[in-house]
Amino acid sequence: MPVNITSIKTSSNGAWQGDNPLDYAFPLLIVQTVLILVVSRFLAFCFKPLRQPKVIAEIVGGILLGPSAFGRNKKYLNRIFPAWSAPILESVASIGLLFFLFLVGLELNLSSIRRGSKRALGIALAGISLPFICGIGIAFVLRKTIDGADKVGYGQFLVFMGVALSITAFPVLARILAELKLLTTDIGEIAMAAAALNDVAAWILLALAVALADGNNGGHKNPLVSVWVLLSGAAFVTFMFVIMRPAMKWVARRCAQQQDVVDEAYICLTLAGVLVSGFITDLIGIHSIFGAFVFGLAIPKSGNFAGILIERIEDFVAGLLLPLYFAASGLKTDVAKIRGAEAWGLLALVISTACAGKILGTFAAAMMFMIPVRESLTLGVLMNTKGLVELIVLNIGKEKKVLNDETFAILVLMALFTTFITTPTVMTIYRPARGLSTRTHRKLSDLTTTDDSKEELRILACVHDPRNVPSIVTLIESIRSTKNSILKLFVMHLVELTERSSSIVMVHRVRRNGFPFFNRFRRGECHDRVAEAFQGFSQLSRVMVRPTTAISAMSTMHEDICHVADKKRITMIILPFHVQWRDEGDGLVENVSQSWRAVNQRVLKHAPCSVAVLVDRGLGSETQNPGPNSSVAHRVCIIFLGGPDDREALELGGRIAEHPTVMVTVIRFVEKDGKESKGEMLRLSPAQTQCSDPTSSCSTTKMNCEKERELDETAVAEFRRKCGGVDFKEKVASNVVEGVLTIGQSRDYDLIVVGKGRFPSNIVAEHAELGPIGDILTSSAHGIVSSVLVIQQHDNAHAEEAPVSKVVVQTEHEKFTTDESSSVPEISKDFV
């Protein structure tokens, strides 16, 4: 039933007065928006394990909401997406598209094209030319096969098909490269430069196609209209780069003087400029998105103005408005139009031709520039990425009636398939080794035994929140005053990689050759809050600080940490615990994302050096360290039970003891009456012998207990010789758990340092990465307010691990079948 658009009202009078909100424009738009967001976010969550870009979920979500799936129910389609609502939804979505193309222009740095030089230019030309020719060939086949395809003029149909097959989705490619940590590698930079050239060429070709389509629609138009459209478009581009670019450079310089605070007038005028640019290109006869894209290109990328613009609008545009565009596209896509074997054969032909043309063209050009075979093939697959930009081209083609329903559906599925296969294919053919250590594994004791008394103590401190900074600074300050070592601190700010434009810009800024890089502090160049805090610490102390930012997917964050630890010859990595306690009177616990816990566990498993996990309960705050010198932990307790991790904790305690304002106490638990209590002191009830953490594991290494005891005695004797003034206590306890809890609950210490102990224990560990003793001290149920540092000494001999449930069973069996002197799995402490 036709609807008079002028009779549609914006809002209803409410259900109480008998109005159905879905019959009114604005309430219906709200329902549509919420439905689209829920579906696209759910699909993005489902596709995340497959490491697919979010654009895949949004395209699939749009298709599902349209006539291909849910829309088969006409009642649903007429109620939720009635025909009269389409112009409203598309208008709102077009605003999002306009600003998204502006963001794409902001991301695309023309200087990267110049840096790519001849290789990028040659690869881009080959990657456009061959698929464009293939697209023209496919156009002839489609015109003869699909009903109605021959009603469009040859010129515009050939150009649209050529553009559809030759385009590379620059924003989608950037996100795939960032996810695979290839964005700042040689292959990534070539791909980005070639994609940038490809994108610029594609938009020029698209402008030509639109001009041809408009100039030939209807016999009353003059064919010279296309020429006038192109000349006007060229004049617009010239104006933007000759007049507007210098003006925007002046704005960027003014904003650079204001650091992170930018006058709202500049932001508003710039956003208004996006709308005006879109209006002008639409007035010319080119699609409005072309104007927004060119305006984004004209804004200088140096300084912080472009970054602030991105941060201001990216979430609203990419998170809310852009999914509406995919839904609007999905409502036009009817997969059911592809009927019969012939139509599906055409789909297979289009997909294979598109992939072959793009991959082979790029591969051949890359080989001509002497790029190795594997890298050349990877470049071809990367340049085959379609996605959003492809969908924009297809929608314009459908809007201009160049593509009919069947052709449109075939090309949408082609774009979806080519983008979907990119990530898994690249991971299969090109995955450089990462996170693998090639140097000698390091621990604190290595510095003590070295002949070079001035060897640096190198520490890598990882921070994922500014609130981690005070405790890390306090801990480093406690360690820094050593007599035989120079302390060098590397600070790594851990940031999760997202599909936001600001994430991609940050990757370009903080990574080189695929990995984080370190810069010296320079006055006026520090804009990161974490780096600023450590810069102040560096100026006030004798510690050399080098900051960096690691922006990576959570699943591969540990690779960056381990790579830096290996490359910089780090002795100890400090990780913040994923749970933070803040004393606000009611004992509130702030739980950080469990993803950070998984990062810590992977670092503990793969690190090429010792690792310390810091459980912060206000270390460095005035509440825990009252007094004028609150930047130092004044009271530190080292708990020693035995084993390699405890020896590493004791070694660190010796360094802390050299600080003049820190009081160190070492408490060593010894066996009761010699040997008669061995194996009983940490025993819990049988009901508690199962670990609650399914991810927990412990070392399966066979170790000689007698040798371990000898090493423990040697370490203790050496410590007492070097640190004679330290308060050293030996406790004979019938139950070590109670003894440890007594220490923690005494509130006598600001920081308690313990070894992790990675060997089987019958203590239930809620957080297996902390070991049995660290977990006891960390539990919020015991009323302990001291911060805890849990140390794991790295040793290749202890690297092989198994799930704790299997090891516990084995240990219980071996306990009754082996005698004391045999080689048995080392229990986490001598008493377990």
C-alpha cells in the first residue's frame, strides 16, 4: 500500500492515547537502531575468535536483517522496516557514512604514498589494472546472462564492474594488518602505501562512473555533462589542497600550542566543513562522500589536531551510525535473487576472477621488484581485501540503477567472501616467528655472579592503567639504590587494539617493524599520561627510564612483552595483578578485565627472564605509607620457604635492603623437629585438594630435593653475609598457612615478597599465577592490607608444565612409592 511521505509524523502521542509508536518515524528509527546494534555486536562477538574485522559482522548482520533471512517474514519486514522508513534510515546512515569517509581521509597519510616510492606505485598500478580488465570481462558475461543487466549503458556498467573488482578497502586492510602486527613491517608499509594509491585511484574512477551514470540517464541530458562534472570535481580537489589545506595547517598549529585542549570552535567548524564539502560534491554531481574524503585528506596529519578529531567522533560514527548503513545495504540485498545453478556459477566466476586478478596482478608486480615469493603472495592476498569501501561502491551503483538486484547480491557476497578469507590466508602463508627467545635466559642471581660489577639491572614494568603507576614507581624506587648495579627501567604501556581509527593511528606512532620501540624523553613531546608520570620519576631519581606503548590484541599482547624483554636483555618483568584493591572504607574490590589475567599467565609461561606480579593494595599511597617520604615502601617482608622462586625473592630482598630508608625483614620457615613434620605443614582437608582454576598448571620437572636444600642453604648464607643488618627470623611453625596469614594480618609490612612456587601443592589456589602462598596473601577474605609481590624465577628446566589436576594425582601416588632421597617432583615448598 503506497504511503504519502508528507503524512508521516515524527513522534506519537503515546500508547495510552491509542498510538502505535512503530507507525511514527522517530520511535521506529530508535527500534531499528537498537535492533541493528544488537545483531551486529552479537555477530562481532561470534566472529572474534576467527579474528575477523568488525565489518564482516556488520555486513552479515545487514544481510540477515534484510529480505535474505528475517525479511522473508513479511509481517516483520513491514512492521520493523516498512518501505516508508527507508529514506529516513538511509539519510541517518548517510550522515554516518559521510563522517566515516572523512575519518578514512584523516587516516590516509599521503606522505606514506611518497615513502612507498616505486615499489608501492608499481604494485598499486598492477593491483588495479589487471582486476579492472577482469571486471570489464565479467561485465560482458553478466550483461549477456542476467536479465535486465543489458538495459544499462556499456560505459557506466563497465566502469562500475571494473571498480568493484579492483578496489582495496584501505580502512579494513589497516585493521587486519594491525591485528596481525604487520602494519609497521616492510610488507605492511608497502601494502598500506599501495592501498592508499589504490583508494585514491578508485575514488577517481568512481567519480567518473557516477558522472557517466548521471550523464546518460535519460535522453534529454547532454553527454557533455559528464565532462563538466569531472572538470568541476577536479576544481574542487584543487581548491581543497591549494586553499583549504594551508588554512587547516594554520588551525593545526594553533591547536598544537594548546596541547590536548582544543578550542571547540575549531572542532565545530571542521565538522561543518565536512558537511559543506559533501554538499558541494553532491551539487557537482559526484557523490557527497567524495567531498568528505577529500576534506579528510586535506587536513595535515602532523600534530595532535587530526588525532583529537578522530577521538571526538569515531565512537559515535563507527559505533552507532555506520552499522545503520550496513543494515540499509542489507535491506537491498536479497540472496534469493541468485537462483539456479547458472546464477551460483556466476557467483563462483566473479569470486574467482576477482581473487585471481587482484592476487596475481599484485604478486607479479611484487616479484618484479625482487620481493620474496612468500611476501609477494601475502601482498596479493592483503590487497584483495574488500569490505566497506566495496559496499559503498555497490550501493552507489544500485542507487544510480547501474546494478540490478541479482548483480548487486552477487557482488555483495563476493566482497564478503574475499574479506573473510584474508586474515586466515595471511596467517597461513605468512606468520613470522614472534615471542621466541634466542638469548640466554636471565634472572637476578645472574647479575650477582657476573664478573662485571657495573652490569645494568634492566627491569621492564608493564602498565595497563594510570592507576598502576604509583605502586610501580614505589617498587622501583625501593630497588634502585643498589651498590653494584645501574638500574635501567623500560616502561611499557599496554593498550588493547581495537578497530577504532585512533588505535590504527597509535599503531603507526608507537611501533616500528611490527614491534614497540623506545624513545628517549624529549621536552614537549610527551603526551601520554603514563609516560609523563615516569618522566617525572626519571627526573627526580637516578633511574634511566625508557617508555613505549604496546598496542596489540589481548591474545598476542604477551608476544610484544616477551620480545622486548629478550631484545633489551631484561632481568625482570613486573606485571600488575588483574585485580586492584582500593581502601574506601567498605573494602571494595575493583576487578579488571579477565583478559589481563590471561596476558599475565602467558607472560609467566613464555618470558625469557624472571617475572614479578605486583598485587597493589595502595603501595605508594599516603594511606599505606604515611610520612614525608611516601614514595618508598618503608617496611618490606621477604617470606622464604625454599625453592628457586623463593631464592629469586631473597635476591630481590637483598637489593631492596641496600636502600637506606627501607627496613627489610626476612622470615624463613623451617621444619619442626628436623624431618618428622616433612610434608604435613601445608596439608589441607581432602575436600580442598582440587584447584578451582581450570587454567592452572605446575611444573612437571623431576628435581632432586637434597640439591634444592643445598641451594637454599647457600642462598641464605650468602644473603646473611651480604646483608648482615637485615632482621632475619627463623620460624618453626606447625602450619605454614597460619604463619603466613599471621604475617599478612599483622599490618607490620607495606610490601610482602614471596616466591611463586610452581610445583604441586595441596593448597587450593584461586589465582594459580600467584602460587599457593601468594594466593593466600592476595585473598580478600583474610583481611590483609599489605601489597604483595610474587616472583617467578625463570629457568628452562622448569618450563615444562601440565594441568595441576594431573600432577596432584601423580604426586599423591609418588609420595607413597618413593623414599626421601629419590628424585621426585619438587613440591612448591619443602613442606608441601
